[in-house]
Amino acid sequence: MTRFSFGPLCRAFQPVHKIFFQTADSSERRGLKPCVHALIVLPAAVSYYLIWRFGVNIPRWDDFDHALVLLRLRDGAGGPLANLAALFSQTNEHKLVFLRLAALLDYGLFRELNFKHLAYIGNSATLLLTVLYYKSMRADGRKLLYFAPAVFLLLRSLHWDELAWGAATLGQYYVLCFAGLSFYFLARDRDGNPLFQPLSIGFAALAAFTLANGLLAPFVALGYFLYLRQFKRSLLWGAVALSLWGFYFLFHYVKAGEPLATAAISPPAVYLSRVLFSTAHYFFVSLGSAFAFGNLTLAYGLGLVLFACFIHLTRNGYARKNPAVYLFLAFNVLSIAALAWGRNRFGIQTALTQRYLFAPLTAVVLTYIALLEEQFEKDERRKSLFARITGALALALVIIPFPGAMHPFADGKTDLIQSVNRWLTTNEGLLYKRSRQAGFVMTALLKSNLYRLPAEAVEISANHSSPGTCAEGAIEGLKLAYDAVAIPPNAARPSLIRVEGILLKDAAPEPEIRVILKSDEGREYLFAAHAVSAPRLGLYLAGEKDIEHRRFAVLIDAGAPEPGTYRAGICVDGRAVFHDRREAAEKALSHGLWSFSSFGALDPGVYKWSVSTLLETTSAGAAEIAIAGSK
């Protein structure tokens, strides 16, 4: 029997390890290797410190869309094919496979989804990109000096909306990381190692399924080989591009909408010119936004300069000198152009949005490396001077605004904490475009045990029990639907119990509404409920179209009741009702509350499954809360 040996496989990977992870330039031979390592780690270390200090495990914006898909993937309902379809399902124009895999990995390790952990994972791309920049530079003798400005430029990426948001970093950072790795191994493919070409193709595929602009990576490679007149490799990358695009757009839906925020203009030529002008304007502003500090004019000017540098590098054949850097730069320029085409209808100010600054910043870093190598290749004195001036300017642009840059981090953390506290008390306030849908998703995440609200984020006081008794029994003319959730869910002793509901009672006068917690041993606790307006009520309760008179909510201090298992009910005029909420969920579906527009970013198929499943999750059975004894 032939024994299998890992020796050939290990020997095959040795060149990859040597090229990408080992360094041997003269700077390191002179004992500066610790300084090189410190520079490489610096951007990631600063990012991790800011996440540790200001990050908070609370979802926001697109996190609520992703959570629906993640809950389906966690539960694994529908079989392998259905789960695979959910993994590759569409969110807006993207198929966020890498984000979903990272979230599932975090859940697998910690048994709950932690949005702060996702920010840590996303910012690990900063370390990989810094290594990639260093390995792509072709400089000997004084490489440490030439590399330092690139690191200082990269520190400009410290923004709250980008750095501390896991969904943003997992998409925006890692699509650049995977594309850059693809071009790096593509450039190294001429060294003859058989692994480099598959690695280049594999990272291009990863980029495509990290963010939609990753689909541009194989076309950049195709254009490069056509430029070199290497037609065999052109055919290969053409096949890769067609395969990725074909698989990507399989079952892809397209939203209706114009690329310009105006009505169509007649004649078509005038309208097309308006679209192209708007796109070009947005492109230049976005390209120069990394160091514009919110100034549109400055951003436009910097964008023109960067694009002129790119044209200069292209005309001088820099793609032949350092293809890894040039192709990566071309990918960034094309990505920003695609962003300009898709987002110009939202207004020119959105070109300065912090969450989209990383691609322009990467373009600045790559332009610096390219100009350093192309313009000063044979003049070490001018090359050193250019590096020193760039480094000093980059460091000044980071250090001078740094104290003020901390305020958005502190304010952003405060806003997130306040949003979840507003939701607990008023059922609105979560950071999402549709507050009621976000409230439903938050409730579903808590009840399904996928997510645990951090205890340190809860800064509100709850209701204490009031004296009185409430006998169980039916009430004539009463229609009722309600929901209860413990916070944190499935904890040995929750800190809060949140109840909300709606009812209609035919008889006058207006009934007194209280929430009752009743144990099997007969212990009862009553809590006064307060009225809430209709827009603040959870969507899974809003399906009760005929219940219009009373909408109520209460936040209960779970420290008051004795240990035990309690049923949550509603006490109306001295009579307690313990209601099964499944009927209310069925009515919510039958009334069409969950139209596709509610979560328009999601794939329609995944959306339909998620809604029906989550309504079952929130509505199944009577509400029971377990409260264990204190230690």
C-alpha cells in the first residue's frame, strides 16, 4: 500500500512562503528588521486600539439586513442547496459571501454573533495590505525610508463610520486585500511556481464575492495580458471573468432606477451627456476625497491630480516595471469609477462619505509607490527627498487632526448606545432607515439567541412591580396580541423583560392595562404599562388591523421577581389573559405587512423565507421567562 506524503505539497508552498512572508533587503540586513515589522503592524495596532476603546456590540444600518440571512444560515433550514443559495444571495448589488462566512465563524467560536468582533476581523485586512505594500515595493538599500510614508498615508483611514463598523470593513477592506493579492501573485507567476496562477485566480474569485467591485479584478488581469500580447493567458483570464460574472449574475435581480437623480431629458444625447458629466464629477471628487477633509473643491482638485498621475504611469509603461502595483492601482481607479456610476444620483456630497474613503486612500498609497519607482529610479538623492517630504506631509496630516478625530469615535459610540436604549423604551430609535423593521429584527435576534445585547450598553431604569392581584380568565369582547423577550435572552438571570402589545376592548370606559408575570407556584407580579403610538409598535403585532384602540409597552426590572419560570400575560381590568401569539403572526403575513420594500436590499427569495421563519420564532407559544436564583 502506497503511503501518502505531504513532502511534495510542502515543497510546492515553500516559494510562496519565501516570497510573501520572508524579506531580505539590505535595510533588514543592517539590523532594521524590527523597525520594518513595527511599521507593518502600526496601522492595524492603532485600528485595534480604537475598536477596543470605542467599539460596541450593537448592530446598525446594513447589519439588520445581514442578520436575517445569517439567522437562516445558522439554523440551516431547507437543506444544503437552500443554505448555499442563502450564502450566495444578493444584498443590494452585492453577494457578501465573505462577510457571511466571517459572521458564521464568529458565531461558531463564541456561540453568538458579536458585531464588535466583525470589526476586528475586518481590520485585519489592514495588516495584510500593509505587508502587501511592503512586498510590492521594488527598492533596495533604503526600503525602510521609502516604505514609511506609505504607512503614514494608511493611517488616514481612521474613521468611525469605516473602521468600527464590521460590515463595512469586511467588505471595503477585504475586497481590496483579495484583489491586491490576486495581482501580487499574478505578477509573481513568471517565477515559474505552479501555485501562483491558481492563487491569483482564487483571490480574484474571493474579491468578487466580497464586494461587487471585486468583479473588476479578472478584467484588469485580462487587459494586462492583452497589453502584453500574451494571448493564451488572455484567454484564460477571459474565461475566468466570464465564469465569475455568469455565476455572479445567476438569479440576480436589478432594481429599477436611473443613474442620475433627475427625470429623463429629451433628446437622449443631452440626457446621456448629463449622466456622464455627473458621473465624472462624482468620480474625481471621490478619487481625491481621502485627504480633502470634506472640502469638495479640494477633493476635485486632488482627484484630477491622481488621475493625471495614473495616465502618466500608463503612458510610460509602468505596468511592465511593477505589474503588481500598477494593476492594483488600476483596479482602485475602476472601482471608484463604478462607485461614481452607481451612486452619483444620491448627490455629490456622498462622494465624501467616510465609509468609501479606503479605496481612494489605497489609490494615494499606490500612486506614491509608483511615482517613487518610476520617476526617481536612478536618482537616489531625489528619491530620498521625495520620500522624506511625502512622509513628513502624511505624518502631519495624521497627527494634526488626530485629537479632533477622536470626537466622532466617542460620539458614534454614544449614538449607538442611545439608539438601543431608545428602542428598549419606545420601540424606535435603532440606526436603520426603517425603525419598525429594525425593531423586529432586533427582537428576533434576541429571541433566537443569535445575538446578546451587551449589558454595559443598557442605561435605562425599568418598571418595578405594583401591588395587586389578577385572576386568570377570558374577557368578553377582548382582542389581544403581545410579545415578551428577556434581555439578555436565555441568561440564568436576565436584567430586563420587555413586553409590548395591542388590544381592543368593546366596553367602555378605557381599561387599565398591566403586565403580569405568573409562576407555576402562584407568585404574581404586576407592572403598569404605558401607551405607545402606532408607528412604534413591532411589525409582527401591527398585522392586527382591527385592533386600534390600545397600544402598550413596558420594560420590567427582572431583579424583582423570585427565582422561577414565569408566564407573561396581560392584566386588563383585574383579569389576566395568557395569549398564544401565533395567530397574530399569521394575520401579519396575510395583511401583506412584510412587503419586499420593507427590506429592499435583500434577495427576494431569502427575504421571504427569513420573514416567515422569524415571525414563527417571535410568535410561537406562550411567553415564558426563566429567572434563576442569584449566586
